[in-house]
Amino acid sequence: MSEQRRQQIEAKKAKLAQMQEARKNRTKARTPSDLPPPTRDYERADINKVIDDLLGPSSGDGTPYRSGSPSIPQFPNSGRVSVASSTPLDARSSPRPSHGVSTGGTDPLNDREMTPRYTPLLIDIQQEIFDLPQKPRTLYEKEIQTMEVEAEAPEAYEDKIRQQLISQQNVEAERIAYEKALEEEAAKLDQEIEAEVRELNDEERAIFLADPKVLDFIDDSTKIFHRVLNDHYNYMSDYTQGTETGGDDSEGKRVKKICEFWNERYGKNRSITDVDWSPKFPELTVASYNKNHAALNEPAGIVAVWNTHSVERPEFVFHSQSDVLSVMFSPFHSNLIFGGTYSGQILLWDNRSKHLPVLKTPLSAAGHTHPVYAIQMVGTQNAHNLITSSTDGTVCSWLVDMLAQPQETLELIHAGHNKTGEVAITALDFPNNETTTFWVGTEEGNVYQANRYDRAGAKAGLNQYDVYKGHSGPVMGLHFHPLAGPVDFSDLFLTCSVDWTVKLWRAKSLSKPSTSPHAIAPLYSFDEADDYVYDVKWHPHHPALFGTVDGSGKFDLWNLNTDTEVPVVSTSVGSGRAINKLQWNKDGRHAALGGSDGRLYVYDIGDLGTGRGGEVEWTEMGKVVAGIQPNGVEAGR
């Protein structure tokens, strides 16, 4: 149907609805009270006119003049008619008093002077006048006569009634004709709509469904539909229950699953390699996926943005020509998402665009040519850089709006390596408020400190002398303590490894660099895992709380102020397959867990992240750290 034809039909529909509304209003307004009454009161001028027509002209005082020979007007088809006589009946039947004046004269003037002014008498014409019995003299008011005359329905009133009836008949005929025309117009419009709306054949339906505008409309509409369906809000909640007893004291302290993101189209035969939360929208989380080896025609890498209000399908899906190994939201631009790939490319997607990246780095020696497992944004809103690292020991700094070539390139080489000087970086992190110095975890199990630029007492590149030794397998995760409380623990960091352990470290002061090789031992080792520990993250607000995920599908919460031997809560996630990544949201209440089964889980830790409030937890954390100092911080030279 053409746009012009659709507009015409819509205009006809609006006109038809307006006509029907007007018809309905007229029907409501037409009540029996609107019909004219059988009788009505006329104005005094109309009353006097009727009386003058019947009795002749009257004098100023309302007394009718007599003619020479009185006459009684006759009204045909009237059973009872009131007639005004110029001479009273008693005056005719009795002699006039003698006053020396002739009484037989017919002069109207003399007769009028000699005759008393009586109000005319009403005579019933059902009897002959001369047979009427003598009746006492009765005086009437003019108003009584007028009302009596009007009650007898004169021709003038009958004409008015007849005209009103004719007018009503005309109005009724017009109304019937209008309603008939309205019904004909409605029937005609229905026929036109029925003729325009018809069943599409298979070819037309395929063309219609292939229209990009139709696909966008369906996609946007179904997103809203899924959000509503998955909003598990109990509208029948009774808030009066539990007010007397105070409810369950343990409520809010248990770890519970909030939702599970899974879509067979995007997650089947894939593993989640990294997760992150949106800095602006707390309900959005992003996950990166590796290749589906069973579907060669699908994109090798996928990035999906999920909404906690819609678990069946992602909000956005982005494609990559290579497995996406790391992903993050831009902390300064909520529409942008960065990803590091197995091929070494850095990709930038914009959720305002389609599935493909809007910017990407070239596959050349100027950038990365090995898998990128770690990316991080450093700086401020007006001056920030994207830092990326790959397993070939290369660290690059990028401007987010120019990925054609890196702004800086740093090669981390260690002279102590036998076969190659490269440091295969698997994890990277910056301490809080630090943009120059960072620490990296490697495949060999060691942790190193490096500088982006030359600084006092240290050159750019890898620190050759300080080696954080403790793990016997590749380092899978590294995270510095957040600077979020009254006590500064930002020199503490955690690492996890495939050696089934998590270790707590204290970073060496940057103002006292070493001048000879030596190893730094961890402060403490947590050895309760039953499998590879794939990720570890400090809680963003609780100083002594951190979480870990491992290859057995366990999500463990550790509170150093409570116990350093075992986790305070250990939860089995999903089907028991490995959990690869952990990321806290901004307020620290929810944790996103990326599984090797392609499922993204969101867990709520309740009140475990709030602690006892104030400076209590920070003071206790300081005591715990002081109490677990090893015998020798530095070992070997």
C-alpha cells in the first residue's frame, strides 16, 4: 500500500470517527424535554391581540366597545365556546331604572353611557340563548377570559403547533437521511480497507521481511518485549509481612544467582573469554566469545552486550574476524566497546552502528601480531589512552579515535630468559592513580614491574632486577587493591595461576628501585582451590573482600578480616564447568561470571560487600596484613 493511499484511508477513518461521535452526541442531546409542550404561556401582548380579534378593539381600561347590535360569534367544531356580550344578560331581562331619559334609543353612545360596565358573561351555546335560566350576576376578570379563550385552542395556536410538528418531522427526516449517509460511508470505507489489506504471497512476504527497516523495527520492539517479560518484579508483594518479627537475620548475606545470560545462536560451542560492566548503565554487561569450531560460516569472534532485564537475547551483538580474548567498555564514552583479538588486532565497536567494528588496528609490526589478553584504559576524561599487551611482550598505547598506529610501543625483554628475551604477557594492571608504572603477569609464572616512560632511577621498559616469584604456572589474573577508603592499600595486589593458588603481594616502592637481581616473595598464598584459578578481583569497596573463580565452576568469596584459611562463601556456578572471568559492578553488589560453556552468570552477594561500616574494616585489614608478613620479603640475590 502506498504512503499516499495509507494517508487517505487514515483521513477517512478520522472523518468517520468524527461523524460517529457527532451522531452519538446528538442522540444523547435529543431528550423528550426538548419537544414543545402542548400548551404554553404567551406574552401579554399576544394575549391582548387574541382578545381583540375575538371581541373587537378595547378601550384603555380593558372594556370592549359595543357595536350597534350585539352579536355572538360562532366557533364551529367547538363544544364549548366563551363569548363576550356587550350587554349583560340581567340588563336585557330587567327594565332599566327611570332617570327621565329614553331607554329605547339605539344610539350607541347613549346606550354605552346608560349601561353599567360589566365584564362580559360566558354563555354555553349548547342551549338556546332564550332558554337559559336566570343566573346570578357574575363578574369575571379579563385574565380569566383570556385563559378561557386560550384553553379553547384558537386557530393561531393550532397553526403554531402544526408548524412545530412539521418542523420536527423535517428535522427527523434530515437525521434519518444523515444517519443513512453515515452508514453508507462507513460501509464504503470498510470495503476500501478490505480491498487494500490482503494476504501477501510467499514472495511478497520474503521481500517484506528482508527489508532492513522492518528488521530494525522487529528487533527494537522485541527487545522491549523481552525486557518486560524478564522483569521479575512481584506486583503482589505484601509489604506488611515480617514487620513484627523483623524477617530472617541471614537474609541478604547469602550469595544467590540473579540471572543467566544464554542464547544458543551466539553461545553454542563458544566460551566466554572476558566480561565487563557498563560504567553508565548498571544493568548492562558485555562478554567476549571465542570461535565456534562447529560453525565455520559464523564470525570467529563475538561480543555481546547483555541486559539484566532481558536474559534471552543480547541488546547488541558485534562481530570479529578473530577470537575476541579481552573486552571492556570505555569508561569515558558509554557507546564505545574495545576488544583485543587472537590475531593481535584491537577493535572498536559503537553500539550506534551495526555489527562490524568502526575502527581497528592494522595487522602489521607497528601494532600487535600475537594474542591480546589484557587491555586497560588509563587517564582522565580529557586525556586518556588505551593500553594493550600481547604474548610477544609488546605493550602499546593508543588514542581511542586513531587506531591506525599506536602512539607508543614498548617491548618488554628480560635478559635472563634463555631462548628468547620476550616476556609473554597474560595479565596486566595499573595501581590506582598511576598511569606510568604497571605490573604484568607472564606465562612463566613470574610478575614484573615496567614503566611506560623513563622516570627517576628507572628507565622505560621492564624492570630487570625485581622479579615477583611465587607461581609455578602461567599467571591468569592480576589485580591491584582499589583506593576506596581511609587507609591506602593500593600497593597490595593479588594474582592467580593454573597452579591452583592465589597469592597476595606487596608492590615494591617505586622510589627505591633495585640495582641487582633479586626475587620478591608473596605475602600470603591461598591454597584452597581444587582446580586452575582463572581470575581474581578485589571488591571495589570492602577492603578485605575478594573473589575468585576456578576450573571446577566454583565462585569463592574471601574475607581476610574473617578467615585467611578458607573462603567465607563458596558457590557452585552453573553445570560445574570452568568459570573463566570475574568482574564486579560499580557498587560491588553484583558479580558477572563468564563460563567456558558460553553462559554469563550474574550473582548477588547481598550484604557481604558492605561490612561493618565506618573505618572498622579498614583498621582490621591493616592488622591482618601486618600479621601475615613473611619471614623474608626479599629472597636470593
